Amino acid sequence: MFVLELTYIAPIERIDAALPEHVAWLEAHYETGVFIASGRKVPRDGGVILAVGEDRAKIEEITRSDPFTVAGVAEYTITEFIPTKTSKAMEPYRQELPS
């Protein structure tokens, strides 16, 4: 699983201008099952996406295709982790530590 943290690097007006394309991009990745949660940070200086996948390179490729990245208005930090403990709702994403 991956935590994708976006940090805005442009004025909020430029973020808002790219927002409709970013939301469509989010929806496309929800439909494929890669994204499982997302939202704005508080204060509004970026956002967070929870993503599932086993290939970090693929996740990096996805973040490079974000309209926010393409427009140069946000940067990503990607943190990979192994969700060994989850709520019942997140049980399908629970993993075992490698032996």
C-alpha cells in the first residue's frame, strides 16, 4: 500500500484551475481499484491519496500522469507501507510481513 502526499507548489488559483482534470484523474484510478481513499489536507496545502499496488514504479508512473503534476502545481511524496493491522472495512488490504 502507498500513501501519496501531494504538496501544492503554486498559488491556489492555479490549483483550482487544474482541479476538474485532477478529479477526473482520481475517478479513473478509483475505477481501476488502485485508489481507495483521498482528500485535501487541512490546512489546504495539498492532499493525500491511499493507493494499493505491488509495483512502486507503476505508482510513480500514475503520479506523473496527475494533471496537477503535468501542470507543475503539485509535487508528490510516496511512502510505501505494509498494512498488517486494519479495520474490518480495510481487511481486504491487510498484508502479512514477508518471512
